[in-house]
Amino acid sequence: MHNKSVAELSRELESGSVSSVELTTHFLQRIHELDGHFNSFITVSDESALAAAAEADARRRRGEATPWTGIPLAHKDIFCTRGTRTTAASRMLADFVPPYDATVVANFNKAGAVCLGKTNMDEFAMGSSSESSYFGAVTNPWGEKRVPGGSSGGSAAAVAARLTPAATATDTGGSIRQPAALCGITGLKSTYGRISRHGVIAFASSLDQGGTMALTAEDNAMMLNVMASHDRQDSTSTDRAVPDYTATLNEPLKGLRIGLPREYFAQQLNADMEQRVREAIAEYEKLGATVQEVSLPHASLAIAAYYIIAPAEASTNLSRFDGVRYGYRCEEPKDLMDLYQRTRAEGFGDEVKRRIMIGTYALSAGYFDAYYLKAQKVRRLIQQDFIDAFKQVDVLMSPVSPTPAFIQGEKTQDPVTMYLEDIFTVAVNLAGIPAMSVPAGFVDGLPVGLQILGDYFSEARLLNVAHQLQQATDWHLHQPE
Amino acid sequence: MQWDVVIGLEIHVQLATQTKIFSGSSTAYGAAPNTQASAVDLAMPGTLPVLNEQAVRYAVMFGLAIDAEINRRSVFDRKNYFYPDLPKGYQTTQLDHPVVGAGHLDVDLADGTSKRVRIHHAHLEEDAGKSLHEDFHGMTGIDLNRAGTPLIEVVTEPDMNSAEEAVGFARKLHSLVTSLGICDGDMSQGSLRFDVNISLKPKGSTVLGTRTETKNLNSFRFMEQAIAHEVERQMDLLEDGGRIVQETRLYNGDTGESRSMRSKEEANDYRYFPCPDLLPVVLSEEFIEDARQRLPELPDARKARFVEQYGLNDYDASQLSTDARLASYFEEVVRRGKDAKLSANWVQGELSARLNADEKSIQESPVSGSQLGDLIVRVADNTLSSAGARKVFDALWSGTHQDVDTIIADQGLKQVSDTGALEQMVDEVLANLPDQVTQYRAETDANKRKRLLGGFMGPLMKASKGQGNPKLFTEILRSKLEG
């Protein structure tokens, strides 16, 4: 049952061959049996999940079901869930119970989906290995002691381990695509503004974007159908109409123009990884696509710009965690300054503190022009690179990460090495375009991802392109031991 | 040494929107602490600001009223600092791209001249909450009801050179924003708060001196006192060979003293940058035109109309037109009372004196405009003597009676204007006072005769039980004594 896709489970619920209570019970059992190995969940919501499942079954009997009614899924613990603690994997919010749902959560609730629990992640989504969580590191189901990637490592590991058929995630610099790639599942980061950020605990507001994780592209499309919406509570949310993303999955790819950014195949790329990516691209040629090299001239500047802009925004987004109104507060503060200093020193982990300091520095008087302003100019250039590229091709393809899943602890002592994990992913966030990670084979038994990048609001096209690969190959169906 | 005083103002104007600038919480004043603070106002994780369109409209109306450039594109920035009543750890404000650009306001001065004060810009921002340091046993209480209340901060050029000019500007601004209906003008509740930048320079010098900023003055009186105090402090310092330190000061209106709050060196690095949660505000021509259509009559136009329509002199017109509510009260009086000059006298005289004595605002007046208008009618048609009119006014003020004619009837205040009856009374009084009659007739000095004539009024009023028309009595007396 747990190897089935959301689409298959949805059909089975519709046919009556299985109930939501049965499905939910099954996945909850798997979580309790197996998640000790992976630590992919921070909170498991047995009680509310079973209640929601019973309600979903009743709704289906009333004939009011949507394709999601009764389907279990998990939310990254960065999406606020009313009445269920939402921690962002931080000590700062270890006991925080929001009185509201994120719009994404509300959308799934409305559709009748069943929330199994909240998945583990890097603290405040800052990281590429899901090791910085206050609730402990997440382990990749594909390899003992291997990281699942990050920051949405809990969601990716849970889907890969078949503990949930689908999981929500967020992507600020690669936090959906890189863990999806390292865990061998399919993930999509949507165009900035396509999915509401209301109720998503902010890391870097101009880069944060919700997205989907599941085994198949079709399931990602089903998720996006629910997640994409115009939300008046988020000023940066778009009011563009939401198409049915499943409707165009089977469009033929004949004549699809694929661009390979020269800069993404140059340095730092593991040769075996490159081989897998090129094999996947060869599959597309068999499907009638044409491939050409393109250039993203400012690609090499993306990491530097990203690691100014994201920490700058983070440094002020995280100012609200001050011990005054909610969240962690230090014991017996002597005075106001002591309250601030100890609350934040004790409540935040090292990586979060590092980024707050970098961001504070970058915004300081005298440094603003040289860092933040310059980075914003670079961001414009990177945007323009993509706009120019999409005049020549329909989609871009590249690797997702320079290497497959690495060993836990290998990069935690060297933040810059860790930051370079994002070398192929951050430009997408700076530009605000959508992108996917799709399974493309294995290197030494570890999954490799193919990154597919599209023009603004081309999610339907990306899902179509990914789905066609999954019709032709079975890399997405492999599962870990 | 002679000094020039240079004053610039920064004024926080609370906008009278129903809800906050970035959330749906009510802005009503006086609710129990933290009952008007939503998840957004508390800066709960994941919450986002959504701009209140009405706040933008009010800011644009203000801009149009001061003849300012309206910026088609403005940007909200984050001003970062930690304070317990600042929930997000930053204030959302506008730094480099404010909604309202340069404009000006003309201030009427006591000598009848007018002074133009340039306004550098006005920007939209959110207010902070309140820290309550008393009643918490050494701890601080936080009330976030005010957090997120929309403000415009109006920044002037340093164009004022005296407390009179600065206070004149402040009053004019108060008059403008209340006339526009974009601010309730209630200074005791902090609806307008003034920061005063003051510097001194040797008379005639073109180089500005070092300035200090005195913050958060919330009455015209305190503002005037604070300016006088600070000018004197700086002058003493400079004349003793000292230097002014650029700093922020707080003035205590109760003690008349000021103290340094922080120096320039201690000032925060606010790390301003554009708020990524809010899109730039792009105003369409339609939006601006719509705001223009909503502009009510402004004080200067109203003053001109009062002169034109009611025949008031410049002074009366200015006094009555400045405060929008007073102006509307006055017009209600005239609508009923017809006689504009008499109405103006009553509003500025008896009514103002009583409001001042009871520390009431015009909205709190127990006597309505229409009641006062009815009273004016009875004064104008001679039904009431001025003494009688005051009695009617007292009755209205105390609220014992509502209707002017009922009061006149109940208290027998109707003035006797029947000439026959009055003549009879005059004849009787003169017959009883033969010596005074002789004295009057013998007197040649006009002033003394006037005084002697007055001597008959007391007995006459007594004889008429206070209801005789004094004007008629005087006329009849003159004709009898001199005829």
C-alpha cells in the first residue's frame, strides 16, 4: 500500500477498496516502526490524523470527495498548523502552537487531506543537510549515515522511506530540489508568488517559496493543484489563474527545446553524476526533444549574491524571536538586554546565528552599498540571464547537486563547503523561476537528480516534461532497502 | 550676541482608518490592553503584512492638500531595532521613496502676515505599541493595541524661526488633517505628536548650528514651552562658550525641564532595507484623481468663503475656519440664527469661554449649534436682552432645558418692547426721582450725562422685572429728559 502513488491511492479510495482510516493507520504504523532510523518527523499527529481520516471517509460517503480527500501527507514543520506545534526545527519554537493554519495547510485541509505530522528540517530552513535541527539530524533512507539534503530533508526522507505518500516543503536556495535529488524522489519549487507564504515561517522573504515532494511528477501536479492559490494574506501572492496541472501531463515532447547551461556542467561536478544527468537528457532526445548548449553568464555570482541577500532578510525576519511574546525565553532574565541576549543565544543554533550575523553585517551602515545593494544588482543580472535563455529554449536541464548524498558531519565544520551544495540551485530562487528535481539514476547506489528549470509560471510544462521521463524510465520507482 | 532660531518639525499624524495599516485589527483607542492585537500585530511566525488601502488614500489626500508631488511609486522599508513594544523587531516605514514628496503649508501669524513653510516629504509608517513601566512591580507591561496604527510622518524644512511660527504651523497642520478627516486630531490621545529640531546661529549667519531634537510633544502649549526652554538652554550654553551636542532630548511638561535621551553617537544603526514582504506601492492616476475628488473644503478656502458668504472680517473668519469642527459648528449656528456677526460673537465669546473653563472640546459642547442658533434668533429679534440671553444659555449649558423658547417662557425672559408700557414705566421712575432729573438736565458734559442716564436704568429694569428692552428704555429716557 505504501509503494503506491497519490494518484493510485486516490483511485483506490474512490473505488472503495481502501478507506482513509486504513491508509492513515498504515502510514502511522510505518512511521512508528521505521522513523527511529530516519528521524524524519518532529511531530506525529496520530489522534488528529485518524480523526481527519474518519471525517474524510464520511465526506467520501456523502459524495463530496476531492482527489485528495482521505490521502495522508506530511507538512514540513515550517508550515503553521493550528493547534499542532510548529517548530521550524528550532529550540526557539520547540513549544510553539500556532493559532492559525498556513494557507497551504488550510488548502489541504479543505481538500480533505489527512496530516500525518510535521517533518524535520534544518533549523529555520538554513542548511543543506538537515543536520542543524534542534530535534536531531535526519538520515537518508538510501544510506546509513548519509544526509538526506536540506533543508526539507525530513519531507524528502519520509517520502523516500514510504512513511508518507507526499510531503510539503519549501525552497529558499534549493531546499526542495537538493533533498529530493539526494533521496531519489520528485520535487517541485514553484514560481515565486504561486504558492502563498502566509503561515510559512520566514527565512528569506524574497526567496522563500513552497513546493511539493512525492514519488512521481503526477503526484507533484496533484499537490500543486491544491497548493497554488491567490492569497490576499500574502501581498506577494499572484492572482494569475491556477490551471489543472494534471491536465497537460501527457502532452508529447516532440520539438521540446532543451538548453544545457554551459556553466552548470563545468566545475565541481562529479563525473559519474554528470554521466547520469546526460543519460537522462538522452532519454528526452529519444522522446523528440532537441538539445542545445546555452549560457547563463552570471551563474558564478549566484552563490555570493544569495549568501548576502538570504542572510540579510533572515537577520531581520528572525528579530521577532526575542522572548517577549511567545517562543523560548531564557530563565530569570536580569534586565531587557539580558533577556534578548540569552534568549537568542540559547534559542538559536549555530548556523542560524551565523546567518543573522552575516546578514546584520551586510545591512550595516557603510557596508550596505558594497554588499546588499551590489547583491541586488547581481540578482537582476541573473534574472536577465534566464529571461534571455528562455528566448532560445523551453526548459533548462542541469544537475541538482555537485555530489550525491554525503556522509553526516562531513561538511558541518566548514560552512562554505556546505553552501557550495547550493551551487546549481540558488540562481533559480534569485530569479524567482520554477524548477524541479527528478530522479535520474544512481551513483554508487545513491540517487542522482536531474534539475529542470522553466520560465515564470511554466509549472504545467515542467510537470509535463518530468512526467514524460517517468513514463519512459523507472528511476523514480526504485526504493531504498 | 544676537541669535537666529532655526526650527524644523517632524510630526506623526495618526490616520483615522478603521483598521491597522498592515492588519485587520481595530484602531479604536482605549480598549483593554492587547485586545486589539491580532497574530500579525503580535508578529507571530509566518504572518505577513497586507497594506491598508485607506491609509494610502489618506496619505495621498494629505499630499494633495499641501500641494505636494504624489509619488507614483513608493517603497516600504524595514527600520530594524529591538524594543519590547516593537513586535517584529523592525518598524515598517518609508525611507527613500515616500508616498508624498515636497509640498508646503502657509501659516497665518498674529501680525496678519503669512509664512510659507516648506514640507520636505511625508511618508507612511506603522506605530509601535506601548510600554507600561508602572504597576508591574519592576517589570514592564506591553500593550500592542496601538502597534500597527497607521501614521504619516510629516517632515518640514527648517523654515520656522520662532516658537510662534512653529506652533502656528502645528495648529495649521492640525486644522488641515482634521478638516481632511484623515486624523481625529485628539492630541491627548497622541493622535498628533511633534518632534522639534532646534538650532541657533549668529544673527544673519548662513551656516546652520548644531541641532537638537526634542521628541514627542503632544500639546501646543508644551510645544511652545519646550521650544522656549530649548532656545534658552542653547543660548546659555553658546554664550558661555559651550558647544551644542547633537542629541535627542525629552521635555517634561510638568516640571518644565528637559533631559538628554541619547546622543548621535549612541544612535542605532537601523539597517534600513526594502521590506521584501510588501510590493512597491504603485498609484494609478485614477486612484489619485479619486483621492482628489474626496478632498473636502480646506481651511484657507473656508476662511475666504466665511469672509465672502457671511461678511465676517479677516480675524473672525480665520478664528472660525481653522478648526474644521468649530467651523462646522459655527455654520450650524448661522443656519438657524441667520445673523452671522452675532453668531460669530457668541461662538467666539460666551461659548468658547465656557468650553475653555470646563476644558471641553467643541464636540463635547452641551449646547448644540442649532440651540445656539435659536438663541441668536431671539437676540436678533429683541425678544432677549443680553442678560436674558445669558440666562437662556446657562439653562441650555446645564442641560435642564433643551428648547430656547420654552426657557424664555418658563423663566419669563421675554423682553418687553411695547413702547406704551415702557413709556409708562419711564414716567413713573422719573416722577419718583425729581432730583436726578434736574441734575441731568443741568449737566452739560456729555460723558457725565451718559453716566447719569445710566442711573435711571437700574430702577427701570427693576420696574420691568428685568424684561424691559434696555435699548428702548434709553431712547424713551432721552426723549423725555431732553425733549
